[in-house]
Amino acid sequence: MDKIKQIENDLMEDNQLPEFKAGDTINVHYKITEGDKTRIQQFKGVVLQKRGSGFTETFTVRKISAGVGVERIFPICSPNIEKIDINSKGKVRRARIFYQRERQGKKARIKEALRKK
């Protein structure tokens, strides 16, 4: 085994994050530190992509705030992620749905995937 991968496996915590993919609408609870105070801020939006693997895996979430699109990249292994809630599973055909950036209103809707019982 590669030494770098061995170190990554030792450092990687057993994070209990749910499985999600591009097109899913999620709510990320993220710890924000301002001075000596910490609080939890929620970022609710659609997952545009997941990239990387192992310790360097990240995901991008996009939301519309006051009519302006806001995207944020979160590392999967960040200790600042408190939890992730999945609001809906989206049905998309691509792993990276950057075409959502140009869409607005009804065109920006993503069909909901059928859930297995």
C-alpha cells in the first residue's frame, strides 16, 4: 500500500454522513467560528458535483439567495460539518450538473427520484 494512502486512512475519521449524489437537495449543517464564538449555519441547496476520493473528496452545493446563485464547496472529511440532511433525491443523468447555472424558475427544477421501499 502506498504510504500516502496509509496515512490518509489513519487520519480519516469514520464520518457518518449519508450517501448522496449530484441532483440531490441537501441541508449542510456547518460550524462557523467568529472570534471566540461558534455557531452552526445551515446551507440548503442542490448538489452540483462530487469530486475526488478518500481524504480529498469534496462536493459543491448551489442555492439561490435573494435572486443570486451562491455555490459553496465542502470537503467531505471536514470536522466542521456537523451533519447532512437529505431533503430529496434528484433524478439526473450526469455526475456534474453545471447546466443548472444557466437555468432559472421552472426550467431549473429537478425531477424527484422514486424511493425504494
